[in-house]
Amino acid sequence: MSAVTLSLIYLPLYRANQKRFQRIESHIITLARSVAHISSEMRSHSSLFVEVDRLAKEVDNIKQVIKKASDKLKVNMHVVQWIPALP
């Protein structure tokens, strides 16, 4: 086979392979962008979860303070009930 014949046979194959590689490269770039976007979203969600946990702890602390204050008030109300009324 001559060089011209070989080039006529392999040139279409070469071009088809080039197109495939370009498509694969495009898909890889798209995939890399998607992974970067998902990674960013995960970091964002992680910081939100940390903030929600912090707020939940703060709410628990406030509930404890309210319960202690309520318990003291109940004790004080019992003491007030035992004090005889002034004439």
C-alpha cells in the first residue's frame, strides 16, 4: 500500500478519534465543574449544620435557665404561702 492509500484509510479514523477525545475532554471538564460545585454546596451545608447545632445548644441553655428560674419561683411561692397574712 502506498502512503496516499494509508492516509486515506487512517485519516477518517484519526479524525473520529480526535472527535471522541474532544468529547471525552469536554465531559471531564463538565464533571470537574460539577464536582467543584457539589463540594462547595457540601461546605455550605456543613457550615449551616454547625450553626444549627450551635443554636440548638443555645436553646437548650435558655431552657435550663428558664427551668431553674421557674423552680426558684415555685419554691418562693411555697414560702410566701407559709407566711401568715398580716391583720
